[in-house]
Amino acid sequence: MTVETKNARLLRRLLNKTPFLKKSFRFLYRNIVRNRFIYLLSTSPSPISSVYGFDRGMPLDRHFIEDFLERNSVDIQGACLEVLDRRYTMRFGGEAVISTDVLDIDRKNETATIIDDLRDARSIASDTYDCIVLTQVLQFIDEPAAAIAECHRILKQNGVLLITLPSISRADCASGNERDYWRFTQAGARHLLSKHFEDLSIETYGNARTGMYFYAGFAQEDTPAKLLRINDPDFPTIISVRAKKT
């Protein structure tokens, strides 16, 4: 047992035996140790949250992703495909969604209805879906161009592909440095998508400050609302793409 572990256990026992001290410690931890203003004044090289801000509220990239999907919710209808789960399809498509599939390469995912590789999804017939939702997926695919080609193939005529891409982010908590491949720009997204889609709308979300906040692990709750509404294409936090198959 390490000294740190012994000390942590001793502190936990002391706090459990002294309710007032426990409440005081929690107050100090939340309002001083984890306070965003104190963090910004510090010279700490570590983030205030190492899990994107999930432990503080809604991560900033999720705020932008959900804004993008809300603005394009009319496209989430008919037969839909999403990766890992169907939460955004059902949340933003609602009653307009007729059927949903969940794609994953991992057979352990019990939510998945299709186990296949998006780079070469042979089990999915061409012209199958009216909408494909890919939020923060392509950075984990070593050959994103192949995945985009497959999305074009399995979309129906006039079907829509909704994509969000990280422009700045920590190395993924789960995948780590070995399987988190890419970060994107507007130009990079257009280069990849324009090979298969002519009808493209590519936008940026965020600014220099939200990029700093997101990298440091700040959540939406830590960020002034007016700051979230400011978009600076020179300092994107995420990239969004609406691509229609014509």
C-alpha cells in the first residue's frame, strides 16, 4: 500500500466520523480546489477535469453537437443509422424516425443492431438510410475517407449525413493515444466529404476561449452563455457537416 493510499484512507475515515468536517471539506473542494476562477489564475499544467468536463456538467463539445443536431433535426427522419447507440436519433428525430439501426464494430455492444466496420460495411445494402448520424466518430477511424464513401453508398437518394468532428480535444479517455487518430479543420472536412457529396454545409463552433475551456475540462455550466454563442472560424472547437446525397 502506498503512502498516498494510506493517507487517502485515513482522511476518508476522519471525514466519515466527522460530518461537519466532511461538509466543510466538500465545500472547500468544490468551491476552491475545483473553482474555475482559481484554476484560471493558477499555473497548473493539468486540466480541471480529465474527462472533458463530464464530472462538472455538460462538456462544451456536447453543447455544440446538440445545437447542431437541433438545428438539423428535420433531417433525422425515416430510416436512420447511428454509431454506438441511438440516443441522438431518437432525441432529435422523435416521431419522424420510422426505424433505427445502431452500428458498432464491438460485438460486446448489446445496443448494436449491426456489427460491422464502417470502412467496409458489407452487411448493409446500398441506398438503405434516410439519415446517418456520426457525432465525434471519424477521429477514431484510421481511414475516414473509406468510412465517408460507405456512408454515401448506404444513404438513399436525398439522404443526409450529419457529422461532427473535433478540431481540438484531449486524447480520448477510452481509446487513448493509440486509437485516437485525427483532429479536423473546415478545409480538411471539405476535402474528405466533397469527393462524394456535392451538397455540403460545413460550419464551425466555438472560439479561442471555448477551445481553452474545453481543453482544460470546463463544462457548459462553467462557461458564460454569451461566450457559447460566439463563433470564430479561426479558432474552432468542433466542425459540423451536413452532407446530402444528390
